[in-house]
Amino acid sequence: MYLLRSQNGFTLLSTLLALSILISLTPMLLTLVKLVVQLDTPYTLSEMEMRQFHYFLAAEMNQAKDIEVQSNSIHINNFEGETATIDLYNKLIRRRVDYSGYEILLREVSEFKIQQYNNNLFTITIIRSDGHEYTKAYVY
């Protein structure tokens, strides 16, 4: 007796062919994803830098005994008697302790503006060299 068999199934050869095509295309797909991420990175990196700067400044202010705000710098006195100054210097926002040495907090900054509204409220506006502007209010 003759049985009819369906020819619609996968064979081992067709499965291996599909798997080899998938394996050969995966590196190209990863390269494409890296390219797309690199195109988007500068703006995302700038946002992450700004978040880190604001987090650092808030942590510094939480440990402060006294804060003095000027038009282009912030002087933070802590309980150990040290004075940390945050200001703009040659497209860098830097942190100096007792006016010696410095740590770089942000790079590529074209403007750093501080506006005090009352004794406990001020805003910082930072304009990056790429034109992005960031403003944040601080209460102390």
C-alpha cells in the first residue's frame, strides 16, 4: 500500500541554513545598533552629566553649614571649616576647596548663571557649548 506524505515540514538542512543566515546577520545588526546609539549619545551624555552635576551640588549643599551665592559662583562652607567654591573657569565648571586645586564637574559650558531670589532660593542656568540650556532651582 502506498502512503502519501506531506512535503511541508522542515528538514535538518533547511533548519541549519536558516540558523547560519541568522548567525551571519547578527554581527551586522549589532553594528547597526551601535551606530544608532552613537548618533544619539552626545545629547544623552549631556543630560547624564547635568543630572550628576545637580546631584553632586545637592549633596554638597546638604552637608553645608552656610551657603553664599554670587552671580557667577557658589561658596559652600561645611562643618569642618572648609569652603568649597563652584564656579566657571575656561568652559569648565569646577569645584575648589579653600581656593586650592580643583575638580572638574562639567565640561564644555559656555555660560553659568546664578540668580538668587531670596535668602533660601536660587536658580542655576547652564548653557552648554552645543546650545542646550539647563535650569534648576535650589532651596537651602
